[in-house]
Amino acid sequence: MYYSSKYSKLGNNLRSSLIRELLKYASVEGAISFGGGVPDPETFPRHELSKIASEVIENEYGYVLQYSTTEGDPELAKQMLRLLEKLFGISGLDESNIMFTTGSQQALELAGKVFLDEESIAIVENPFYLGAASAFRMRFANFVSVPIEDDGMNVDVLEKKLKELDEKGQIKKVKFIYVIPNFHNPAGATLSLEKRKRIIELAEKYDLLILEDDPYGLLRFEGEHLPSLFKLAGKERVILLNTFSKILAPGLRIGAVIGEKELVRKFVLAKQGTDLCSPALTQRIAARYLERYDLIEQITPTLKLYKSKRDTMMKAFEENFSEINGIKWIYPSGGLFTWVTLPEGFDTLEMFEIAKKRLVFYIPGQAFTPDDSVSSSMRLSFCLPPHEKIIEGVKRLKDVIVEYGKSKGLI
């Protein structure tokens, strides 16, 4: 049977994730991978969660083993409201301002359903988080990309592009500005306070929503936490997406949509057509964990571990990359990633063929471009490999860069 004639337009447009394809090689014996953006499993509170899971299944089986509401566990909502006020200074919300999702990826997919269609425009960052790109492309939306600098989105370019869209009469097609403000994936950059305020000013000027995706905000190693765009602008202007994947355990698959009640209600309706509800069991486990333990105290060892790995990678960069003219990298103050940019003329996707031979893996920057354009950048994650592999991996990566550069006459 000729199946392609049976598929929908979306079905025919589906494609494999470049990251998934590239990282198939990372399991080869002796390989060192900086590719995956997954937490170190040694940071998971497995003993505490195991005990809580047993208790809630035994004592709360009537709720946790049953279907739940689409909005999610009210006990977890109470804990989320407490965390938002205690950790982020966000108050004045109630349970109707929150909906839980099956991971933050579902929240992105639902955002696409609620806001985007083929006529829509989404303002996005370049580089662009691959999960968001995948979700938004499902709706065949148009992307207007804004480059990221060391301190986040280039707001001068944002202002210029919004002005151009307004002059062309297309500003009403812009549904939201999508931004990852803290320890960006993939760029590792953090949006400065000044830029946060300017983005809000522009959103207010052109009456746009801001979709603030903040999975890494609590993973700060140093410096002061910056106020979220949600806190600065309020729930009428900003929808905040959050997750427990990076601060508790990704296997729980708990994300959250936080916003104005009418907007959250639309997400609820969209979710009903997707999976009816997220698992009550994992939500209640998380709720009881947050009841019993101080989250900041619990993640402090994780922050120390990731900071030490970040420091090891940055030192290895200094020792190995400094002699390569034109190379630069982001020094992240938190999160899981750094972004390395090679001199003009490098193609990190093409260079990946050499990296495979030397058994060191990264994610080429092309995977994060809104238009699949050639990139001289690459994402490296420092959170998973042990220190000695970080050091050895950077040495291998230097050899890859030099070999490729010489083959192209760039070095």
C-alpha cells in the first residue's frame, strides 16, 4: 500500500529528531558524550521517592490509581503555589491558574494547539530550543527568529522585527514571543534584567503574549536569581511553563502551565483531546515529597555537583581551546549547557563525522536553527559525564576541531 497518500499533511511532514539520530552513536564503548541534556541520575532522590511511592499507593490508592482531573492533582497545585510564592515571589494565584502536564514538552505542544495555525507567527530565539521547534512546527506556524547574545535575546533586533511586522500589517498574526530566560537550552545564556523589562515593554506596545519557558531557573550556581517575566509583567501578559524534570526527576513527567485563568482553561480543553489527564500517581508522589522536604535544601548537592562539572569544562576549554583563533563559548552561571561557536566557515554538522571517529559527541548548532541553516556552533552538556571524561572529551574535541579546520583550510 502507498501509505503516504493516507497520511495527513502533518503525518507526511513528521521527521526524526536530529539529536536522536546523532546520539545513537554515543553508546559505543569508549565514547564520551556531551550531547544529551539529561540530569545525572545520581542526583535523583530515589530513596525518598521510593518510600513515598509505596505509601501513596498503599494509603491513597483510590486517588493515585484512578483517572484524575485534566487540571491535575490539587495537592500538587497547593505545593506549586507555595513554591511560586516562596522561591519566585509570585503571589495572588490559586489552583485555577495552574494546570499540570505530562512533562513540559506536552505544555509546548498544547501551546501550539491553543495559539498557532498556518497563518500564525511565533517570535522565537536563535538558537531555538528543539523541543519547542518540534511542537510549534506541528502547527505549520511561521517563525521570526531573534539572535541570542551572551545576555539573552537581542532586544534591538526584536524591536526592529516587530516594527517591520507592524508596518506590513502582520503584527496581529504574531501570537507570542517565546523565550527561555534562564540558562538557555541550547545557548546557556541568561536573559538580563534590563532585557526582560524591554521584552515586556515591547509585548505591551504591540499587545503580545510572552511564553516564558523556565525549566532551569532553580539550577543557579552563583549570582542572584532574576525575577521572572511572569512576576514582572503579570499573568495577563505572560504564560509561565515549568517542570519538575530538572529539579526532582524527569521520569515523573510533570510539567506545569501557569497563567491567567481563561488561558489555562484553554490549555485544559486542548489537553482533554490529547490524554484526558496526566498520571495522578506521579503527581501525588511529587506533592508528598514537596510536603515533606525542603526543595532548595534537597537540590543543594545537585547544584554543587553541576557547578563543579561546569568549572571542569570551562577550565578544559581554557587549556585546550585558547590557541584556536576565533573560538568563543558561553560561561553559564547555571543550568546544564554551554554553547561553543567556532570561527566562520566551520560546519559542526559536517564536522560530526570526524567526532564520530574520535568518539566524542556534541549536538551541532544546525539542530537548533529555526530554518535548518548551517551553523558553526555546537551545544555541550556538562551535567552527565564524570570529571575525567569531561577533560578527556574536551581534548578529543580539540583534535576534531583542528582536523576539520585544517581539512577546510580554516586553521
